[in-house]
Amino acid sequence: MISYYHMMIFIIIIHCIVNFDTLVNRHYQYDTPVGKCFRMFVIGVIPLYVIDGLWGFFYLYRIRIPLMITSFFYFMMLAITVLLWIRLIYIRFSQITLYLIICYYSGIVYFLFTLVILVINIFNPIVFSVDQQGMYHIYLFRAVLLIIQSILFFASSLYLLHLMKIVDKNMHLHILARAMFGLIMAVMLLLHMTYVPAPFYSIGCLIATCCYYKFIVENLKDDHYQELDRLLRREQEYKKQINNIELIANTDPLTGVKSARAYSEAISEIDDLILKDKLQEFGVIVFDVNNLKSTNDKYGHKMGDILLMTAARTIIKYFTDNDLYRIGGDEFVVMLKGKQFTNRKMILADFETEIENNVKNKGVIIASGISIYRPRQDTCYRLIFERADLRMYDCKALLKVMEQSYH
């Protein structure tokens, strides 16, 4: 008999180890109704184990009053665990059938019935009694209570097995694990009815809980990880789509260079660097395509579009498209940074040489004006741009004169 409460200590330890994740993981506390119900069941059987272990100790040493008290609460915990178990099934499957709803309310009725019987037992022993010598005696209603519990477990398990015929196959493992839980408990209750000094019910709870954890909780974890993986892939796809949308929004559809939207974002970044006094080696070149209006009027907008695309390709020959923005109908801007800033004079000289040749050969004509950032004088990007814009208009006027002299 010493092994009885020693076994209960062992059962409690194994129960807590196997169900540690269920006991401490916030997912089972707050996430889903089924998760919360299962956690409640796992917690609920721990007092049963403790009371069962104490009962075994008091039974061994014939300690009368504690044995009576633990016996009373032991039968109460049996009823509570049945109720928690049927509630777990009800929460999961109540949308499928009325039968399980009836089982659930039968569990509530059984709990109340057990309470009434145990209260009667205090005055007139019909379940158990403990004599003055500490001997434990059992009566008819002990068997009645255990048989009713066994029937509730067995009936719910049979119906769960029946459900396997009408539900989707991916639910079969979940239903089978729950049904096996009930069948194990039903068998252990019958064994418990035939032999008192053995913790059959607690052993059944441990075995059934371990099976449930193995076939359902771990399976749910796998499903959860798969769902997380699916959500992660979806998030990556969304990010890719957002990046594509941003790329489209930041690209001028006609010329393929950066758009006015991207230009506004770049201005904000430059202004932020100026405000923090972190901007170094920076310049702006403003470009304006000559004769766009006359081309549109004379040859149509299609030819005007070709002129703009040709102008963009001409600028890209000398300046990277990553720093080139189309900011208006015929206006472009290059923000000079890094090597382009260092080599700006040579690059701009080569560009202006090509434009002069274009004036002679009736090619695309692009006016340009450059301005360099002056630390502690330029308090914002607009001041740099305005100087470059003024110089561009001077260049534009000069190119007009050159056009007239050649043609």
C-alpha cells in the first residue's frame, strides 16, 4: 500500500512534465476556447492526483477523519473531471451534433447528483464509510457513481467514433484521440469499481492525457507551425507586392526614371540631413527639354513622348538612372552624390558637348543648371534647387540663341 501514494507522486510529476507546455504556454490561456478548456482539464486533474495520493496515505495508516474528508473530495473531483472532459468535447464539437450537447448537460446533472449523494452520505453512508478503527467500507452508490461516469465516458467515445464517418478526414486523428481518452477512462473506472486500493482512475487520467497530448496537442503544434509558415510566406508575398507597388509608384511610366513621388521622398531625406548637419558633398542639376511644346503641337504627343524618352536616355548616358528624377512635363533633376559629385565638372562638360552637337545636328536639346550644397548657408533643399533652376534658364536661353544661329 505504500506504493499507492508513492505512485501518485510519480503520476503528478509525469503529468506536469508531459503537460508543461499546456500549463505555462499563454496560447492555452488566452488563444482558443478549446485550448483554454484543455488547459483547465489538465489543471483540474492535479488536485485529483493530490487528493488520491493523500487518500492512499490515510488509508494505509487508518487515519479516520482525514480519510473521510479525502474520500468526500475524491468523489467530487471524479465528477469534476468528467464534467471538464465532456465540456472539452462539447466546446469542440457542439456545432456538429445535438447529442454531445445532451452529454454535456448530463455531465452537469451528474455533478449535482454526486454532490447530493455525498451530502446524504455524511448522515447515512450509502457510498463509503470509515469506522472507528479507520477501516474503509464501500456501499452500493459507490458502484452507481462509478458506473454512471463510465457510461458517460463510454457513450461520448462511441459517438465520437461515429462522427468519424461524417466529418472530414483531417479531423479523424483528433476525434480518435478523444474517443480513446474516453474509452481508457471508462475501462479504468470499471477496474476501480472492482478493486479499491489501487489508483486506477488516476492512472487512466495520466495515460489518457498523455495520449491526448501526443495525438492532438503535438498535432496542433505542427498545424500551428504550418500556419505560421503559411502566414510568413503570405507576408513575404505581401511585402513583395508592396515593394512592386512602391517601385511602380516611384517610377515614371514614360521614361522609366524615378517619378515625382520618389523625388518628394528624396527631398524629405535631404532636408532631414541638412537639419541634422549631416549632408556632405551634394549637388543638384536641373534639366529642361527644349522644344517639347512645339513638338507636341506640330507632330503630336506621341512624338513629344519620344522626345522625352530620348532626353532621359541622353541624361542616363552620363548620370545614373538611380539619381535621375522626372519632376514635371519636361523637367528632370539629378542629385549628385559620391563619384558623380566628385566628377561632376568632367561629366557635365561631356554632357554639354553632346548637347551642343545636338544643336548643330537637330538632335534632342536639353538645358542644364548645376548648384552645389553650401553648408550652414543652405538651410533646405529648395535653396539649392532654386540656384540650379536659375542657371538652367540661363542655359536654356543660350541654347535658343545657338539654335537660331545654326538654323
